[in-house]
Amino acid sequence: MSPKHQWQKPRKFDCNLIVIGAGSGGLVTSYIAAAVKAKVTLIEKNKMGGDCLNTGCVPSKALIRSAKWLSQLNRFNEFGIKARRSNSTYPMLWSVFNRSLKR
């Protein structure tokens, strides 16, 4: 039997708020409503946090910051700082950085 057929519909639904989408707005709305003792139902079809947290803003900012850091590390000797470039220190970051240099 599939999970859909095992689910039993409740006799009544008792909730004060239904929030559709667990992105940044939906999570905050649900949290505030629950904090004031509302009965909240949160519906999300994909990952909690929405696009911004999982694929958009947050990952983009992390990649941009990492690229900036690696770019600055590459220029240390211009400022009189001796830095060894080691592929073993941050292998994934170096591989991403080296790929971006080849483009």
C-alpha cells in the first residue's frame, strides 16, 4: 500500500494559521505565530529555507566571499606578506579558484 493510501483524514482541522512555503518569510511568520501560542501548520514542498537559503542568496554570498578571499591571498606578496599557496590547505576552494582563472 502506498503512503498516500495509509494516511487517514482527520475529522476536523484545528489550526489558527496555515503558512504555505517555508522560505525566509514563511519561517519567520510561522515562528512568530507559534511564539504567541497560535496553532500553525507550515506547508513546504521542497527544502526548508526556500530558494534564498538553499540555492540563491546565501550560497552565492559564500562563493563570492570565498573567491574574494582567494583573490586577496593570491595578492599577499604585493603587500609584502609571504604566503604559500598550498593545494592541501583548502583543496576545494583552490580547485574552484583555479577553474575560474582558466576561463
